[in-house]
Amino acid sequence: QVQLVESGGGLVQAGGSLRLSCAASGLTFSSYVMGWFRQAPGKEREFVAVIIWSGDSTYYADSVKGRFTISRDNAKNTVYLQMNSLKPDDTAVYYCAAPRAQFYHSTNHKRYDYWGQGTQVTVSS
């Protein structure tokens, strides 16, 4: 079955950086869009970034544009999220996810069927 395993979260001061990783198995990784989403306490899960199967195109939420970079290594079945200039508002559990079908692109978390367990990112002021 599909497994997504995130790592790299932690506690960082405002202005700092973290790099999240998500290792995937059980799917033809190079055929799937991969997304990062986040959920803060008491808030809905929200889109952060998505990268298409080839890695040629990326999309970002306005709130992270210019600070976060999504990338992937199809040889390692891994997707990354480099987060720079972190702000307290970035505090959330971060999830990587894959959609329900190959070559399917969406920024809507409801279109994603496969999720990791999440990794906590806490940014202190």
C-alpha cells in the first residue's frame, strides 16, 4: 500500500529555516503530483505547495511564496520542502500527500487520498 513518511520538523526561531522530507513507497512516484499541506490548531488544513510529477512546475500558496521551495528527487522517491524566513504563523503540522490518481493536479486537499503522518513545525517569536 501507499506509505508517505515525513521528517525534518522541529522548533525554530522566527527567521530560521527547516527542510522537510517525505519518503514515498507503494506508488509510481514519478507519475504523481506531490503536495505539502499544513494544519494549525483550530484551523482547516491548507495548501502550501505542490510539484508536478516531472518537477518542472511548482505552485505555492501566497502566504509562503518566495520563502518556501518544493522539490523532488524521483530517483529517491522523495519530495522536499525547504522553508526559509519562517514566521510564527507558519507553526502547524505539515503533511505531504499524493492525489487519488497519476498525472492528476490539484491544490485542493480534498483531492488527495494518500497522506503522511505529519511532522510538527513550531516557530517561536
